[in-house]
Amino acid sequence: MALRAAREASGKTQAQVAKEIGITENAYQKYEYDQREPRARMAVRVARAVNSTVETIWGEELSEQQQFTTKTQ
């Protein structure tokens, strides 16, 4: 729910953030409702759009997942 809090603090709607980062509102909602985690580049775009950081929104969870993916490729 950190993403929702960051978005609300930025004063943007889900639709505005989705449009700004170039995805559908439905796709954005999946990130916000923890139904899907973005890849590293998209996570950065989302964080910037809501004036936050990847670490603040997803914490160590996403960082560890991305490191594991990179090491196994």
C-alpha cells in the first residue's frame, strides 16, 4: 500500500500516473493492489511519477528479486 500512499501524497489519480508512465490504468492498479510487481525500469518510472523512490515503495523485496533475476540470467 506504500504506492497508493505515495500517489495520493503526489495529488495524482491512478489514471494520471498510468498515462504519465505509458501504461493502462488497469495495469497500474495491479501494481498498487500488490497483484503484480513491476520490472526494475518500470518501478523507477512509477516511483518518479509519484515523487518517491523504488526503495520507499517496494523496499528490499523488489531489490532482492531483481538481483536474483539478474544473477540467474
